[in-house]
Amino acid sequence: MNDSTNNLPLNGVRIVDFSGYVAGPFCCMLLGDMGADVIKVESPTGEQWRHQDPFAPGVSQSFMALNRNKRSVVLDLKTEEGRENAIKLLETADVMVSNFRPGVAERYGLGYEKLKDLFPRLIYTTNTAYGPSGSRSLQPGYDLVVQAFSGLLSSNPAPDGGVPKRYALVLL
């Protein structure tokens, strides 16, 4: 690390990022900007944004923008070896960030109940579309789905009356 990185507020904090799409990667990008050591865990096919309008195979502007200041590792969490390596990686972590669909973390052996016993000091964070309880809590979703479901997407049609314009949620 260079001298400017050593002076950042999260220098020395390790984040393991199991997230995809926007919210989790954006969160971890900000933590990396503040000096955290962020390790992004990707499946063998790569995080979803790698393939969204790529400018080169497996590389898109969205992926690059949301994953700066991170290191990447490929783990196939569908295999025993991948899950064992994820646990080894978490041994060195201060924070885990995920946005798995409901029930997926538990199937991978990465649910809160298991990890709180293994790593009592680990800060476990998860982001879901509809929250941890309620009638939609088990449904997957992300920004565009929530915009469509809430009616926000249809409230802003294109000037020609065509397909509605997506909102880009920006935090300042």
C-alpha cells in the first residue's frame, strides 16, 4: 500500500464481497474507496455485470465502475471445495457483504446462524429486495424489478410515449 492508502479510515479492514448487480458492489466500492481491502468473490461465470453491454469479453463499464479498488477471486460455491474456500476466506475477514437470493446463503453454508458461531467478530451484512420478513421476503429482486413493481418505472414514459425511462439511483 502507498502512503495515501495508509491514511484512509478503513485501512486494515478486510471485506469479503459476495454481492452482485448494484447495491452490494456499490457499497463495497465505497468501502474500498475508504481504504478497506475488498475481496470480491465471483462464480466461475463471473459477476452478472461483467456481461451487461461488455466492451470486451467479460468486461463492461458497469462492472468496472462498481468494482474499483477490489481484488477478485473465483469460487464455485455450488461445490464443497468452493464453500470450504469461502469459509477460509472469511477467517481473515472483518465484514461480509452479500445479496444472495433468499435461502441461498444458507444452502452455501454462509448463512448468519452458521457464521455467527464460527466467526463471532464478523460483521454480517445482507441486502434483500423486500426485507427479511413479510409476504414478499422470499422473492428475489433488484433495482429495476422494484422500480417496475412500485410503479416508478411506468411513471416516467419516454418522450415519444414508448418504453419507460429507467431511473438510476444515485447516492450523493
